[in-house]
Amino acid sequence: MRDVCIVGGGVAGLAASIFTARAGLDTLVIDGGESILARNASLENYPGFPDGVDARRYLQLSRDQARNAGAEFELGRVTRAVPVDGAIPSESREAGETGDETDLEQGFVLETEGGDPVETRRIIAASWSDSEYLVPLDVGRMQRGSKHFVDVDRGGRTAVDGVYAAGRIADEPHQTIVAAGHGAKVGLAVIHDSDANLYHDWVVPEGYFTGRDRDVPPGCEEIDESERRERDEQARETMLEAFAEPLDERPTMHPSVDVDDED
Ligand SMILES: Cc1cc2nc3c(=O)[nH]c(=O)nc-3n(C[C@H](O)[C@H](O)[C@H](O)COP(=O)(O)OP(=O)(O)OC[C@H]3O[C@@H](n4cnc5c(N)ncnc54)[C@H](O)[C@@H]3O)c2cc1C
């Protein structure tokens, strides 16, 4: 049983996974395709990249960061989510009960196309634009045109305990930085709702807390100057290597546009 399973390894899902994995939650990301950001030609409004960045590079680096944090990945489209002990009776939910028959504390089962079912205590749906697999859970979806959005509170919590939604699917603005920020925020809500002990996910200079006779709060880390330099060196090396050569991949074109690959 995973602590948290994130459906969708795009912008919001990756950001959420970095936070939940760093907080020590056993985190699995299941991705069934490619982020819609792979269609972008040059990502120029994400803070930290003054002249923009190749969007596929950004996604690749975010995946590396999630892996470094301890998140695991599985490929496959999620097709159905149900409680471990069976379907939620909708009459009980309408009456505001989860009922003895359905104990959501026992978690959920995610069925995937071609893969083994995955059991998880919590689900983050970060799967723009598919939320069909949540229908059996009756989380509360809103339809606008051909798209469905999941109804959530400020922390990304849906009407069903243990099920969250992040990014565009939660009706956040269609921008990368917003989806990433929302993913992080929903990750923090999951951490808050689980047993993980977290104050802030911060790395601070040695003495920042202890120099004031305070304990280092859970989730924070004090590092000395030589450790800081070592980490900075590693970080620069990683980025220099990542940006040394342009990526071969081209943006994915909208499926309805005819493209001549010889161009
Ligand atoms: C052409 C184009 C250009 C853009 N350019 C910019 C830009 O310049 N700047 C900007 O800020 N934003 C841009 N965006 C918007 C940005 O890409 C999105 O807002 C952002 O990617 C939303 O993040 P998300 O995590 O919600 O969705 P996504 O990043 O799309 O991630 C969703 C993930 O869920 C997976 N998934 C879906 N269904 C399932 C399922 N059933 N099971 C498992 N996995 C599933 C998908 O494979 C995908 O990896 C652009 C978008 C497009 C289409």
C-alpha cells in the first residue's frame, strides 16, 4: 500500500511528488502519456529562466528532481479508482455518511491499462484532461464544453476523503507555473492530512535555528558552509550537463494538425 499515488506525471503531478516524497511519504507517480506542455515551442514565462527554456527539458529535469526526492514512476493509463473495500454507495454519500460498509481509511485501488492494480492510501489526480477513472468515487466533477474539472477546496481536497486534484484538472489557470504551484500546494495538503511531520520543507544555513537555541523543525535541514558549497557544485554540474546540448525532440503538434515530418 502506497502512502500516495499521483495520477499524471505532468507539471502538477511532478511538483506534488517532489513535496510528498521529500516529506518521506511513499510516493508513486503513474503516467499514461505525455504532459500537454510537450506541445509548447518555448517556455518563456516560468520564473528562473530569463530567456525561456525548452519545455521538454523542463519536464525532464522535474522528473529527475522527483526521482532524486524518492518518488517512483510507473507508466500506464489509470482506468478506474475504487475504495479498497468496494464502491461507495451514493445514497450514503448524499446523506453525508461514508458508512460502515466503506472505510476510506483503508485506501483505494487504482486499476491501470495493462498493469497490476495499485493500492494507495491517498490519490492525487493530476491527470489533465482525464478524470473518468474517478467516476466510481463520485468526487464531484463539473463539465464545461467537452472538458471535465474536479471540484476541490483550497488544499485540493475533493468531496471524498483521501482524494485530491491538482493542476489544470482542478480548474487552475492553464499556465505551467500555476500548475506547478498548485501541485506543490496539494502535496502539502496531503502531507498535512497524513502522519508525516512537517513544519516547512526548507534547507537553511547552520545555526539558523540552533543558533537561537531552537530545535531544527521537522522537514527543515541545517547545513554548514562546506555542505552548502558541495550541494551548489553538484547542482551547477547537473544544470551544465543538462543544458550542454539542445534536445533533439520537437514539440508535439496538436493532433488535428497535419504535419509533414520531412520539413
Ligand atoms: C501548445 C501549448 C503551449 C503551452 N505553452 C505554455 C507556455 O508557454 N507557458 C505556460 O505557462 N503554459 C503553457 N501551456 C500550458 C501548460 O502546458 C499547462 O497549463 C500545464 O501543463 C498543466 O499542467 P497539468 O499538470 O495540469 O497537466 P499536464 O502537464 O498535461 O499533465 C497531465 C499528465 O497526466 C497524464 N494523464 C492523463 N490522464 C491520465 C490517466 N488516466 N492515467 C495516467 N496519467 C494520465 C498525462 O499523460 C500528463 O502527463 C501550454 C499548453 C499548450 C497545449
